[in-house]
Amino acid sequence: MRIEKIEEYYKISSQAVVKVTEAGNVTELLYLSKKNSEQPIRLLGDKKYVDLRTGEVKNFIEHEDKRTEHKNSLYRTFATLRGIINSNINNPSRVRHIILTYAECMTDNKRLYNDFKNFNMKFQYKYKKAEYIAVAEPQRRGAWHLHILYIFPDLAPFLPNDELAKMWGHGFTKIKALDKSVDNIGLYFCAYMTDIEIEYVNIKTVASDRVKTVEVTDEETGKKVNKRYLKGGRLSLYPSGMNIFRTSRGIARPTEYTSTYGTAIEKLNGATPTYTNTIKITDEAGAYSPIIIKREYYNTKRINNSQSQDNV
């Protein structure tokens, strides 16, 4: 069994059936060249299989693979979170990003959400009808921060930081407006939550494609500086089995359905393909013909009629 990424452009037939996932202005098209209506998975050797419902290539859970499976589970969780954020936030001016921290090194994740529950009751009493997405963030020293995206029906109100700190009562609070230039807020926010500054890891052990340079504003000087981050570096700090995020009842989920590829592309009305990825799975023993899995992502806020090319 061989799994490889296809570098050249792979064309999907207009009549082929694809799974469509709509999350705000971001749409994903998933194509599988072969499906099996009798069973949801196909074995790819002793340790891997492909989920024919989602196109994911997964490992069978074994004792030696627990760390890998935990990390893969976290990637899936943040992919879910990314879709939820994009499904609910298209207008950054309606959102406030609030960060809650502790004065002491608070390491109890159960207490974290209990404290948030009390804070949210006070917040909702003061600022009614705000939906929320709350995400826990672990620090290197073991302490917890909580990031909350409060989504208001209209323009987000001014939030005095000293008032929020009093509501919180456990340490510092910080209020941030979302960057209005970002049109994939879910991707931007999840990268912010999962990446970690490169100074906290051994750079000699890191592959170059996992390192990115980002221009940020230094909180002490207010000047723009470049910092290097390890993609997904914070995932290793999350404990197994933890509920990483919570949402209020009014938060929408992405919409999923099947469609022909041609109909899905027509509905996108010229939206730009922002990322594509094609995988070919070949059974070297010849027991089954190759399987093609292709994902295409489009952003309806970016209109461009140019042809899509695979980005690896």
C-alpha cells in the first residue's frame, strides 16, 4: 500500500458526486474516486485504513500509537472548531475576543470551565444576547487561559477591561478586536491557538515546513516585529480526553450535503480556490484499483475565475 500526494492538477468530472461542507464564506469539496455502500472503511494494510465517508486516512489505535492518535484527534477537533467559527463569524465588527487568565498557576481544567460559567452569567446579564465560542489554551508552565469569541447581533459594544476583570475576579483580562482584513477567521484563530513561539522548542528537531514567520505587534513597545512559530506546537500541551471548546446554544454548525461537482462549482459563482490537496492510494499487491481523494477549499469573499492548481 502506497499513499502519495499528487503534484499535478487532477480534474474532477462535473458529474462526479462530492461532499460539500459550507462554513460561512468557506466551502470544502471532498471527492473520492471510489465508494463502498456496504462498509464505511477500506483496509490499507495492517495499521491504516481510509474512511470512505470522510476521505481521511487513519491509523488503527494501538498501544504504541496512542500519542499519535491523541494528536490526530486534536487536529480533528480544531478542524471542527474552525468550521464552527467560520459558520458564525462573517463580520468581525460584531465580535470581541476576550482572554481570561489567572494570577496564579491554575492547572485544573474543570475549574476553568466552572469559573467561565460564573463569568458568563455576569457577562450575559450586562451584555444580553451575545453568543459565545469558548476555547481553552494551555501554557508551557501548565496554567490555563480561556479565549472567548463573543458574537453580538449587531455592532459589538465597547467593553471596559477593568469591568471585565472585576467580573472575572481571578486574574488578568484582555480584549481584542478581530482583524477585519482576515476572511478566514476560523483558520486564523485556530492557528493562533495551536501554534507556539519557536523559542520554546528545540529548533534542531523541527522540520522546516513546520516553521512559519509572522509579523506581530510587540505588546511592550507597540512596534511590528517578526516572530517564528512552530505549526501545531501547542497541541502536545493538551491533556487527553479534555473538552477543548464549548459554545452557546445559538451557535450554528457547518452545513453538509452531497452534490455533483459541476453543480457545487456553479453555486460557488467564481469563488477562488484557496487550497487543494490530492492523495492517491495504491495497493501494490493489486487487490484493488487506486483510490483518489481530493479536497478543494473555496472562499466566497475572494472572486477569481482562474483555474485551481494543487497546493502541497
